[in-house]
Amino acid sequence: MFRNITPVVKNLLLINIAVFLVATFVFPSLDQWFALYNIQSTYFKPFQFLSYMFMHADFWHLFSNLFGLLIFGPLLEQFLGPKKLFILWMVSGMGAGVLYSGYTLVQYRTMEEKVLAFEANPDPEYFNRLVIENRGYFSPEVFDFVDQYSRNPEDPNHIERAEETLDTILRLQVNQPMVGASGALFGILIAFGMLFPNTQLFLLFPPIPIKAKYMVLFYGLYSVYNVLLTSPTDNVAHFAHLSGLVVGAILVYFWKKNRNSFY
């Protein structure tokens, strides 16, 4: 595996590992600068559409992304050439960041409208529903307050605390960063599936052979399922994964139309 590693794949591996080590052991505050924040956040900077790809939450997050690049990247680089492999990685990652930012902006605006609706007409049942929908942001103690508010909905102190609770959701939502090269990796996966659809792969879990096109289809459907599920306790950016698939598929589609441009 390591003997066949190609130049662009090797350099991407080294850069990601180096950035992870620096961010973990030298400058832990780098996440606040280089992670991708919601466009509405005071922490947002345009360069984060690029920089977030090189930041990772922990070792296993880094390992899973780089392992995928190591498995699928070299063959793609040999087939497409170093330039196009690099373009595929970067454009898929940045495109995923842009599309995910649009998605999170819509989510934030939707939540903001719900908070304003509650403030205009405080209602404990409506408040309870919002808390349940966003329970991933809270400790279990918040449900004790939900019960108190339901038993005494006219208490102005309860209404004020309810508004503060919903404002907390907005603040946490708008300042929740995204990191990782998963969008770029999913661009690599879809490219591999489109260019080598019948290549037999052997999965580790479960240990069975599977064709590349079916593996990519599974990942795509799994991402769609999780986007539709929108679990409040899930901190994985599934929409970014799906966006990476879409951007990578568009690139490969246009490249396949003109095979003379493969080099």
C-alpha cells in the first residue's frame, strides 16, 4: 500500500497530519480560526471554506479520512493525473463547505423564526416541542424546567427563562463549527465509483467483497437518510458528505465527457 503511494496523495496526507499535530499540541486555539462556522457567526471568515478541510476533531476523525484517501487516491491519481486528483480533492471539499454553509444558514433562520414565534406568543407546549427537537444542545436538567413551566405557564420568570433557553439554542447553533476533509473524501469515493464501478473491494466490517459502485451507492443513501433524519444528538455533518458526493460527481461527469483531457 505505502510503496504505491502517489505524490499528491502523499503530500495531502503529510499536510493533514502536520496540521493536526500543530493544532493538537502547539496551537489548540487554531480551531476557532480555521474551522468552518455558520455565515451568521462572528467567528466566520471566508478563508474557512478552505482551511476547515485540514482541521480534524480527533485522531480517529483524521485517521478515517486519510485512510480513505490512502486506499482510493493513488489509483485515481494514476488514472486522472496529479493535477486533476488535487482539483477533485480541493473542489469537492470546498464545494461541500459552501453547500453545507447554505444548509446550516437555512436551519438557523428556521430556528430563529420559531424562537420569534414563541416570544410573540409564549406557549409551554410549543416550547417543549422546540426543546425536544434540539435536545442535543442541553443537559437533562432542562426537562425539569420544561415540567415546571408547563405547570405554571403564566409565571413571567418561567417565560423569561424559556426565552433564554431558546436563545441558547440559537447561540450554540450559530457557533457550532465544522471540521474535517470528509467532503473531499466523499468526492474521491464518488469519482472511484464512477470511474471504476465494477472494481471489487473487500470491506473490513463486515468482511465481504463488494463492487465499488454499490459501496458508493450505500454511502450516498446513508448520507441522505441521515440528512432527512436530522437527529439532534448527531454531530456528524452528513449534508457535507452528501455535498462532497454531488460536487465530485459533477466534476467526473464533465471530465468523462472529454477523455482527451485525462493526463
